[in-house]
Amino acid sequence: MARLTAQQRYLFDLRGFLILRNIIPNEELTAAKEAISANLHKFHERKGALRNSRLEKFQGDHVRGRLDCGTMLHWDKPHCEVFRRLLVIPQVIPVLNELCGKGYRLDHLPLTIIQYKDAEGFDLHGGNLDENGEWMQDLTYDCRFGKISCNLLNVAITLDKVEPGDGGFVIIPGSHKANFPLPPEIAQCDKLDGNKYLINPALNPGDVLIFTEAATHGAFPWHGNSESRRTIFYRYCPPNFAYGRGYFDKNAELARELTEQQSVVLQPPFVPRLNRLHLEDDGTVGTTIRSEMKIAYDKEVFDNDYF
């Protein structure tokens, strides 16, 4: 499997996102849609103080909130199976190896969202800096000596067609390198000349949108032709980094039900040199071997296999 092309690498570093077109097969899209339809009762609407939209441009009809569900890996079979398979997408593995490093790990619990017609979006958020200009290490993007590093990377699987202007995902290209907090007049969007700072990219079912959470992004209310916009999010970190916490409670037991490939990405955070399993670019499972001598010495010193 190939990693990023020179063009993709340049554009990701420049803009903070890329789109892999037509990656998810139709049968997987169908399985995911059927699973969502069968489990709609498990989705929760964001209401009141839980709404993601505070600013007018993102409010929609002021009534409908976004629907969220993060338990897909644990749904009854067969509905859980497609979401488990999507933990390991062959064309995405080498990209994650490049952007997060070998041994990358699923951080947050996966999330599926539904935006019905005129439902709220999500105010602009994310970025290297918080609103006070403080550095957000949790989300940081960096590129040094030709090596990209993303502390939190979002892999978003598109289930419904999106045309520019339909609403849904928007991003400020290049904002992952900003050194100043987002100005209010840009955050509000209503004072911009045609929202020229924002991109609402065209997406087709089966496309995979990959973006660094260090980029300022959000979602406009949904106005597309389809009844709803459905997206599945898988968020990944480097092997020795963690953002989420609930992940550990949910996935330790689950890993025993998965294939070896799938369970590899559910490992807790630790550096690859400590015998971490990882996915090679071709999807095979590899490991960085630490010498038995050093492991034996750690056992003597710490009374544990690893320090």
C-alpha cells in the first residue's frame, strides 16, 4: 500500500485535511446504513445546553439538534460488525502510519452523527490554540524534518452525498498552523464575504475525509438533498499519546472479540520500542522487538515486564 503522494502530503500540510475518494465499498455503506436505521433508538439528540451551536450561522431551525451515538462497536450482531471492520481500512492504514506514526491507536470511542434537515451544525472549534491563545498540545499538528505528526486525527466516513453549500463539515484550510486565536468575526461567519475563509467540501458516499483536529472546523446546518447527513468518526492518536479516557473502559473486553488487526489499534498508549504491535502499510501485523535481555532486567528492577 502507498503512503501519501507528494501532492497529498503537500496539500495536507498546507490545508490540514485530505479526501480519499471512493474508498468504502458499496456493500459496507449499505451495511452501515442498515445498522444505523435498525438502531436509531440508541441515538441521542443534543438539546438545550448540550447543543453544539451557539452562533446564529450554525443554529439551523433552532429546534432540531444533532443526533449522536457512540456504541456501534457493541451493537448486537450483525449491526456491530461493519463498524468493527471499519477500524481497519486498507487504504487508510498507510496514511495513518504516516500522519500519526506506526502503532497509531484509536483514541476516542467511535461516533456516528446524524443531521436531519435544518438541524443544527457545530460552531467552529479545534485548533492549535484555545480562545485565550494558549497552546493546545492535545490537538497539536507539527511537521519537522519532513515528518508530519498529528496528536489527534479524525477519519470521517461519509454515508450521504454532500455538495458545497449543502452544509455539514466546514474547515478553515491552514488553520492548523495558526499562531493566534480565532477572531470572533471569523467564528461568527455572518460577517464574512461569502464565508471565503471556509471550505464546505464536496463528498460522496464512500469518501473518507481525514483532518487534523488542530484545524479550525465545524458544521453548518444540513440543507442537502438527502433527508439526513450521516457520518462515522474514528479518531486516532500517535502510539504513545492519549486524549480520551472512556475508551479504556469500553474496549478492553471488546478486543478479545476482534480480529488481530482490529485489536491492534485498540492498544493503550505506550512507545513502539516496548514491543508494541502495529499495522504495516499492507495491513499485516508487525512489532518492534525489544531484547529479551532488557525485558529480563526490567523484571529484576521493577518486578514487572516493562518499566
